[in-house]
Amino acid sequence: MSPDTRRELISRSILAGGLALATSLHAAEDAAARVEAAVRAEDAAGADALRALFEVERLAEVAYRQVLRSGVLAAGARRAARALLAHEQAHVGVLGAWLRAAGGRRPAPSAMDAPAAANVLAAHHVSGSLQNLRSEHEALRLLIAVEAAAERAYSRAVSRLRDPVRLGVSLEMMACDAQHATVLSELLYPGDVSRAVPGAFVPETR
Amino acid sequence: MTAPESAASSTRGRLLRSSGAGLAASAVLLSGCGGKSSRPGAPRIGGADAARLNGLLDLKHRTIGAYTAGIPLLAGGTLSAAQRFLGQELSHADELSGLVKRTGAVADRPSDSYDFGHPRSAVAVLRLLHAAETAQLAAYIAVIPRLVPGASRAAAASILADDAQHVAVLRSALALDPVPSAFVTGRE
């Protein structure tokens, strides 16, 4: 199977999940409502963890938008990125609701501009820039790195959050972002499962 | 189709002999599978977590059995993926066993056998593996929030995330949307 055929199959299968995507957005609303209805006070470490999660998921949302805007993605990768962007937006929605419930102020959606995104990339040890993306390869590698940063943030958050509802939904989002990395790797390295699922632990800490 | 535990090692041995170099990575991981505790010096885990962790370990053993039994029916890319995932599942079992031992309890051993029905095709095996992996996801999401300390939750979450990646690959192999939801519950 040629890499292009495989990419097309991946993107078609993602597109075919359009109904499932709409369902996931409703699930996001349900998840946010559940958490807001069960306001829990996190301690300082937990509150910091929520803010860190919100920041990295906002970064992911901005990254996907910027990559799509850059025009470097072929049709199949573009369809996949749009689907994954929708997931990131759902994550941002839930995390924003949690911050409001915890008494925090949720930054406005447009607050993360390019310079701010560059700072956040650096803070999460992600090399590369969202500006002047030159190729699909570069764009996908950057998105994979952003998803890896998200996994590290979720790993820290899971160890610090106390509310079981937030923990459960955080795990669901963490698992989703791990799957994003796999899909992106498959687009970048078709058929190479060693890249799609490189290690036994995500993030790899051993 | 069953995967007799008594021959866990002989089953794995047959797998190694029949599949040659492609299982080199799995062989390394198999040799490391002994339930030894991970990360010396890590905080002691509460005894209440022993049953929860053993529950996750039981599911892990079952999933390992599914891969072991199903791999002979696979070929090509799906065979490579399943072999890789089997090795990773064995690492997960090792980690979970270590976590159980830190509670002071005994880690559960695999069952003598598992009933996986009679899958007779690669597609049937992939569906079996998908079902096994998604059952794990659902269990992890239910159990992890109840684990203490936080380091245990993070360790188990790192396994969950890897299993989620397995699910994405298996779903692609089944011509399904690899990531159908923004919230992975194991019920997708």
C-alpha cells in the first residue's frame, strides 16, 4: 500500500467519524456541565495543574489552527488535522469551565497570539516555530511535539489533581491526545508502528 | 481459543521460535518480565490500592493472553503491530506488578486459561484485541482516580495512554476512525 493511499484511508476513516465527532462535542458539554455542577476546591498544586493543562491545550488548539492556515498540509493530512483540532477545542472548553469553577479567570480565546504561543512552546521544551512552516513534514513534527508536551502536562496533573471527576475526564483527554500523536505519526511515517507507538509508557519516563 | 497460562512461558517460547527475529524486541521485554518492583525508593502505596491494581493487572494478563493467542492469525503490518503491542503489554504487567508489590500485597498471576471464543480470521482477532484493549481503557479510567499516591496514578495513566494508542492503531486496521472522540472512555 503506498503512503499516499494509506494517508487517504486514514483521512477518510476520520472523516467518516464526523457523526462521532459531533457526539464528542456534546460529550464535551456534558463533561463540562458535570464538573461545574460538582465544584471542588483543588489545592494549590491542583489549581496550578489545571492552569498548565489549559495552557498546553490552548497551545495545541493554536498550533492546529496555525498549521491548517499555513497551507502546507496535503488534503488527507488537512482533513485529519481539522478533526483533531475539534478535539482540542473540546478539551479547551472543559478545562476553561474547570478554571471558572475553581475560581480562576479563563483567558479569552484570542489571548494566545503568535509570540505568546512561541513562549509557551519554549516553556514546554518544544523546538520549532508556528510561524513560517515550510513543509507538511515540519508541521506534523511540530504537532507531534505539542501533543507530547500535552501528555507530560497530563501526567503531572494526574498526580496532583484531587477531584475524581476531574481526574477521570483528564484521563479521557490524555488518552485522546496520545491517540492524536499516533495518528500524526502515521501520517508522517506511514506503516511504521514503531513511530506510531514508540514506547510502552506515554509519556516515556522510564 | 485459549492461552494456557501454564505454558505462558512455553507459549511465549513457541511464539519466539516461530516468529524469528521480528520478535527480538518482545524477547528483550519477555526476559524482563518478572514482576520486579520499579523505581527503587518510590513512595509506598496504600494497601487499599492492592485490589484495584490487581484488578488492572488481571485485565492486563487477559490482554496479553489475547495477543499471544491471536498473533498466529495475523500477517504483515498488523502482525508487526501486534507483536510490538504484546511486548508493551508485558512491560505494563511488569510495572503493575511492581506497583502491587509496593502495597505489600502479592501481584496476581495470569489465569491458567482464557476463553476468547474461536476467532478464525485476522479481522476477528483484531476485533478481539480491540475489545480487550478498550476494556482496559474503561477500567483504567474508573480505577486511576482512586489510587493513592499521585505517583501511582501517573504510572497507571502512562499505561492507559499507551493502550489508547494501541486502540487507535487497531481501529485503523479495522477501517474505523482511529480517534472517534475527544474523550476516550473505552466505550467508543
